[in-house]
Amino acid sequence: MTRYIVARVLWLGPVLLGVSLLVFGIMKLMPGDVARALVGTDGTAEDVAAMRQTLGLDQPVYVQYGRFLGRLVRLDLGNSAVTKRPVTTEIASRIRPTADLAGAALAIALVLGLLSGVVSATLQYTVWDSLATLVSLVGISMPIFWLGLMLMLLFSVRLGWLPSTGAGTPAQLVLPALTLGSASTAIIARQTRSSLLEVLRQDYVRTARAKGLRGRAVLLRHALPNALIPTVTVVGLQVGYLLGGSVLTETVFARPGLGRLLVDSIESRDIAVVQGTIMLFAAIFVVINLLVDLLYLRLDPRIRYD
């Protein structure tokens, strides 16, 4: 077990190295002149040349990547070309709204998704099963930005129950969290239903019922823990989806989080902030995947990592 954890932690380095190379390459392939975009249309050729030198864009590509990688190892993401503040400061000031949004969306997805999946599996081919299936399909199919606008139109404009923009209060978190968690709720519900139906057909479940155990005890003690193993994998993957979905959600609801920071930085061609934000998302995603693998041991003691 210890050897597996050490190996996985050591693998984080190559994975993040690949992500850094990919992010750096995409930034280089973006059309247009970054220095000209930052200087503006009124800037002279001398201003553009000075900006290129300040950003290190006058150096060869491999030198630029080496400098970026060296700063990354030291956890120095450079300075924002727009605000002149350290990128770490810019990111730190935006983490809280995104963490609140992703956490609330994940909580909604877990509660509603697991509950819907269990009800759908235990009441297979009933009205509740059909209703849960229909709601799940709708949740997966609806784009985030469209759902956010519809919820905003209904609960903010028409009914006036909830605020449509901003961050800082629980009321301002409700609509964005429902919007972001809708697709994850549907995916978790479908996976839970599929896994639980398969487990309920196993011999040990029929044996438990034959011994006289009540249906709730069979479900909670024998069936559900084994059915949750594939669901845990899906939940871990949904963390990455929630981070990516925060870009659209925070843009629609004007939340000052990392997603909004990423969009604004792309529009202003602030490369350092874009690279730093994406690297943070990648680091969170790989760490969550490691935690999911370790959680398997709690759910099923038969699993061993050699």
C-alpha cells in the first residue's frame, strides 16, 4: 500500500510536466501578437518591442518554456501582465468563490444523484424509475449556460426569489450550484442505478434475503457498499467536470472565481494567469484521482494495490 502511494505521488510529476508542455504549446499557438494586444492599438513599435522583452517573448521557444518550468518548480507563476500582481495572488483571491461553487454543486450531485439512483434501482420499471431516468437524460442533455439562463429567468427575473449575480451570500450560491451540479447529478444517478442493479442480482444478496434480513439491511449493509465502487470513480471524474464547468457557470452568473478569471485572462491575453490557473486545475484533478483510488480500500477491503 505504501509503495503504491509513493509511486502514484511520484507519477504526479510527469503528469503535470505533460500538462505544462501542453498548456505552454496551446498558448504559443494562439493567433495574434500577445505584446501588441497588451500594449493596445495606440502603442508604438518601440512599446511592442519593450513589452515583448518584458514578457520574454523575444527569446527562443525552448528558453521561454525552460523559464516557465523553472518558475513552476519553485511555485512561482510569474506576474500578471495586466495587473502587475503575482499570479499566485490573483489566483488566491479567486479560489474561495470557485471552491464554494464546486463544493455546493458536488454536494447537490451526491445527495440527489445517489438518492435518485438508489430509488430507481430498488423500484425498477415503476413510475419513479421512469421519472428518474427522464430527469437524468434531461440533466445530461442541457447545456450549462442555457440552464443557468433559464433558472435566472425563472427564479430571479420572474419570481424574484434569488439573486442572479455576485458571490458572498448563500442565496447567491443557489442558482449557480444547481446549474453546475445538474449534469453531475444525472451521471451519478445513472451510474448508481446501473451498479446497484447488477449487485442486487448477485448470489450473496439473494443469500442474505433468504436468511431473513430485511430489505433495508440488505441494501445498506451488503448491496450499496459494493455498488458504490464504480460510482466513486465517476464522482472523482466529476470533480474535473465541475472545475471546467465553473468557467461557464461563473461567466453566466458573474461570479468572481477562477473560471471568470480564466475567461478574462484569455480575453486580455494574460498568458501567465492562464497558465497558472490551468496548472492549478490540473493539479487538483490528479490529486482527486489519487484520493479516489485510496478510497477504494475503504469501500472494499478485498482490493489490494501491489
